[in-house]
Amino acid sequence: MIGLRNEALDLPVRDALPALRSALEGPGSAVLCAPPGTGKTTLVPLDLAGLLDASRGARRVVVAEPRRIAARAAARRMAWLLGEKVGDSVGYTVRGERVVGARTRVEVVTTGVLLQRLQRDQELSGVDVVILDECHERHLDADTVAAFLVDVRAALRPELRLVAASATTDAEGWARLLGDAPVVEARGTAHPVEVVWAPPPRAVRPPHGMRVDPALLSHVASVVRRALAERDGDVLCFLPGVGEIARVAGQLTGLGDVEVLQVHGRAPAAVQDAVLAGSAVRRVVLATSVAESSLTVPGVRVVVDSGLAREPRVDHARGLSALTTVRASQAAGRQRAGRAGREAPGAVYRCWAEAEDGRLPRFPAPEIKVADLAAFALQAACWGDPDAAGLALLDPPPGGAMAAAREVLAAVGAVDAETGRATERGTRMSRVGLHPRLARALLDAAPVVGTRRAAEVVALLSEEPPREYGDDLAAAWRAARGGTDAYGSRWRTEARRLASSAPGGASKGDGSDEYAAGLVAALAFPERVARSVGGGTYLMAGGTRAEVRQGSALSGARWLAVAVADRPLGAGHARVLLAGHVDEDVAREAAAPLYSEGDEVAWSGGDVVARHVERLGAVELAVRPLKESAPRLVREALLTGLREEGTGLLKWSRGAWELRERLAFLHRHLGAPWPDVSEDALHARVDEWLEPELSRARRRADLARIDAGQGLGRLLPWATGEATRLDELAPERLEVPSGSRIRLDYSDPGQPVLAVKLQEMFGLAETPRVADGTVPVVVHLLSPAGRPAAVTADLASFWRSGYRAVRADLRGRYPKHPWPEDPATAEPTRYTKARQAARGSEG
């Protein structure tokens, strides 16, 4: 323990170290639950490596962190505790940066780096212990690494020790995953934190995609000012992303001696060091969720929580997994609040109403449930488990997302389309450390345009450039080359890394910047090569329409390869945010799997249209009309027309419509064997009632000659003999007491309607019934002039009570017609009293 600083001696996790060592010496794996500030990230690796007590022997420990900033910070903190510099006993490796030495016993890496290392060396030769830190965050890389390590312990290296460490986690789930591993808990030393609810004075718009209502950010800035005035100590403010941090920082000018710092994954190392080192000057630290648990920011007594976070989702704008703004979970809220109580009692100002808190999600969604799974599916395929069915995962990947991922991988040649196993090309792609789409673009473009140039464009696509770089990909490329901003620095570092991992040598390659940029974008996003349809609008091969902004340098291009697009709320088309110029040859080459050629017979514009078409997805490259078409294709087109426009395309006589109404009535009241004649049912049985006429038809006019009534007749239950009872069960006409045969109206399938003059129903005591006497007809009783007088489904009741009022109302207007006092026993008639008398005398 020589050289160890005194701060390490006070870390609460020290009390849990014996139990942790015992678990690793026994079962070989453990779950370590330790609140923030206990030393789980810094003291535990030093102890397990034997750096605190040489008598326990030396081990090599790898610590996996979910973020680069956390990996660097953890390594620096451990080196400081040992009184050394980074690269001696403790080092780190993140993408594009490695600081380790021959004496390094503890190496802190990102989970992405560890994933790549496992694919190259499944045994992790020379590593004795792996610690998966912050596993509660459920990042996809971390879940994947854990599953692979469980495999390694089971099949290759049972002596490899494994620790899942977290501030707050599903301890039982992780213990089960690691083979019923012991759970070791460390006590925290958190101080009380007062909660102050500080909702905006007026309603703000909910987040949409990456957009956050500026009114909310202004409110957060005002709450920071309030916290500075009401409390002592540094203020840590949580915001969802870099853009929001910059906007709030811009609104915190004029704070006097208060220093405003910004901490996030893209912040320069010097800024990160300054935040983590503490200061004698009062500070406001604006941070993303990276400060929730991975980092300790000294001096913080107050937290201001915007209530927002960024979680991964499938980014349909870029075809990649990306972040979207969401309401932070209750668990995240607790983690954030706890940062105010690390060193002394503190306070958290929450920028939402207390009533909203209970409606927030309890935990963040596991990334495997919501993100694009193409990269995960490729890692699983390279590991030898294409379906990920045998991997030890807390949550299985959704079937639909895995199927979509495999389609992408097969399209770029990363996996075998039939078996799903990784191809040699897919193995190379997995080692580049990129999304498979971008890896495909790098590998295929490098031999054509040169490794360096391909790597530079791919680096632009892997982290979307600032909007001020413009929407022309080639122009953005030139801006990045000359850029002195933080983005330009990160871009150059990533471009160098990619160039070292791509084929093609160092040749400059052929073609202009425009050609190179367009080719790379088209290879990465083949379904988004797009052809102009006029007016600044483009149709992408995937079927989406997109518009370029007015005055854009992209305007007027015949073809584009769209790298980034979005669809604003309420907009009819997508909006192109970043694209490169291509020609038809590049579009055809990049999107070759989307090319098709053949006869297309479709229902379009109200009729059958037959064409021979060359397509690139939804984009028609060449079209010529067909004189002759396959009958099968014509029939399918006619069926489409019938589905879209309905069976009204057929010839419907009055008798046909009435037959359909009668059948619908019987189907509703008696059921089988009487057929369902709704539109959906008729489409489902088209072979039974529209053949052979449908197969002979060639166009809309032929449909109009098909007798629908004749077709419906084929659906009658002839086989059972019930068809002969149609007129009995649902008669077309009903004979009334006067002798008239009145047509029944079945347009309402509930009850048929009998519209008859009132005098013709005299003498009928009960309402007529149909459908085997189960359904009474609704009688519309008419005046002598044929106008509605009364409606009843109970004739006997009407004669007793309703008739008297009708008689009093109509008797004076129609004196020539009989209005007897007792209609139930009166003689029915179609005539006036005089004519009825005359007919009687003639008799």
C-alpha cells in the first residue's frame, strides 16, 4: 500500500473488498452494488490487481466503462491515488487513443474497445479479471460484452474472473446471468438532499427527436441563476446534449466570479480534467448524463435537473442507431439528485412539476429493446451465434429488429443471406468499429477514391457535422478539413483511425470531392439514392420523398445520395439535411441489390396499366408500355382495383342490389349457410362468385359488364337446399290485407321496412314477420297521399293507442278515405270510400 494517497483509505467500498475477493476466489464471478462515491470504479480495480497489497499477487485487470470520458477519468483518478502518472500501473484505451505501458496492471477501456478485443482474442489472453462498470445503464455494447464473457468463462477460460459493478442495478438478474454469482454490497455515505420543484411558468413543447423547446432551456438557465442565489457550493446542471449545454451556457453570461464549464463526451480532455479536479472558484458545470454515475465532480452542493435525457433509438433520418430526446426516468432522477449529496447536504432543483414525477418511466429502456440492432447482429454473427439465441442476455433482442438487422447485413454482404453467418467481409467490417453501413462504405469506396478520402467522408457520416457546415456533403468535407473547431479536431482523429483500418493503401484515388463524397454516401445508404422529380423534390429508392432547402447548392442535381434527412412535424415530405451529388451510374452501382426489371401490371388512375419497368427501388429508371400482359398479372391488377374502389365497379342492377341486401339480412339474423356479402367477405371469396368472368376481363370496362347479381347467385347455399327458401325467408314482396304485394326494403340489415298505405293494413292484428318468423318488419304507415304517417314494429299496439291520434290528424285532410273507429276489424282497402262502395255494389 506504499504510495497510496490517504483519500483511498476513506473510501466506503473498502469494507466490501474481502467479500468480493472471496467471491472471485470461489465461484469466480460477483455482482458488486455500490452507490456513487464509494470507490467501486477506482479502489476495487487497484485491489483486485494487487496494487494495494503486493502479497496477494499481481493480476491484470480490465475495467470496461460505457463512455470514453469515464474511462479516461477513472484511469487518471486511479493513477493519482497511486501517486503515478497514467500509463504506469494504470492506463486506458478508448477509440483512437491508447495510454498504457509495460508495467500497466489495470487498463480502463470502453465497452466498444473490449468488444473488438474479444472478437480478435476470445480468450482475452493475459487478462485475469474483467470489471463491467455501470452495467445498470444497459448499453448495448455492455450487454453484448457481458454475454460474450459468460461464453468465454463457460467454454474457454473458467479461471477468468468477472465482476458486474453498478450504483443501482437489477442485482438478482445480473447474478442469475453470471451463473448465480454472489451479490456483494457496499454501503454509501450519501448526505440528505432537499428536493425543490421548479416547473416552467408556462407549458413547454415536449421534446421531438433531437429538438428541445428553447423556452425550457431558458427556464433551466433561470433556475441555475436562482440556485446560485439561494444555495452555496458548485452547481451541476443536467442537460440532454451538447447543443442544449451550449445554449444554456450562452444564457449564463454575467455571473461575476462564477465559472461556467461544459462536460460531455466531446469536450476536450483539458476541460474534462478541469471539471474533475475541483476549483477554488465557484462553478456551474453543465453536463450530460455522463455525470450521473460515471464521474465524481467535486464541490457540487446543488443539482439542477432539466428532466431530459438522450436514449438510443433507430434513427430513420440516418439509417443508424442514434440518440433521441426523452423524459429522464425516475432512476436517472435519483442518480442525478444524489450528486448533490456526495460531500455534504445539498439540494436538487427539478424543472418539472411534482405531479409529473410519478408518471415518468421507472427506468431507462434497455438499449437492446429500442436501438438499431445491425451492429449487434453482426457482432453476434461473428461470435458464431447469428440469432443470439444462445447468448446470456438480460433481455432478448426483439425478433422484428433482428430480422431488419439481418436484412441490412445481407444487403451489404456482411452475412450469408441463408445461414446468417458472418462472411469474411463481415468479419473485416466488424473490426472497423463502425456501424455496418459505414463499414461497407469505407471498405468499398477506399479502393476507388483512396483510403484517406474514403475515411474522411465516413468520419463525417459517423458523427453528423455541425449545421453551419451546410447540406452539401462535399462542401462540409472541405469545411471540416479547414475547421479549427472541436468538431474538426475530432473528425481528423477519427479519419486517421479509419484510414489505418481500411484497405486500398495510401493512394489518393480518382474523382473529384463531389464524386468521392457522393459515392461514399450512396454506399452507406443505398436506399436513399434519390432522383429529382422537380421543384426541389427528390424520390428516394426507399420510397420516401425529400426536399432540399431553397437556395441549396444541391438544388438542380439530377441525382443525390441522401446521408441525413428528417421529417418536420406536419410536413408532407422529408427534408434533406446532408447529401452528396451522384450520377445514375453511381446510384445503380451502390444500390444494385435494389435494382429490378420486369413487367408490371397494376391498377393505376382507375384502370389497368401494363408496362415494362426498370427500377431502382421506388425510382423508375425506364418505362415502356406492354401490348400483351400475363393474364395472372392482369387479374391481380383488377383485384387491386376492386379492393381500392369497391365492387361498385361491377354491373349492379336493382335486382342485384336487392339480392345483396336480402342476403346481408339473412346472414345477420340466421347466420350460416347464408353468405356474408360485405365488401371484405366478397373480396375473400372472389374465386367463388366472379369466375370465370373475372379471368376473362382485361380492363375497367370489362368489370362493368360483369353481372354482379348473377355472381351473387353462386354464393347461395345450393348444396344444402336452403337456397330454395330465399323467397320464403326474405321475400322480395309481402302481400298485405288489401291484396297488394308491397316490396320490402332490406337496405337496413337490422329490420326490413314495409312502406304501405295505412288503409291497406286494416284488419291485420299482428305485425308481419320474416326469417322464419323471427324478425318483425318495421311498418311505415303512409297517408292516402303516400306521405309518412306513423312507424311501428308492433301493429296491434298501434291500433290500440297510436291510431287514434293519426285518425284525428288525417281524417279532416282525407275525408274521402275510410277512417274506422276500430281498424283491427275494418275492411282493408286501396280505394276511397266511394270507389270502395262502388266496387262492393258491382260485386
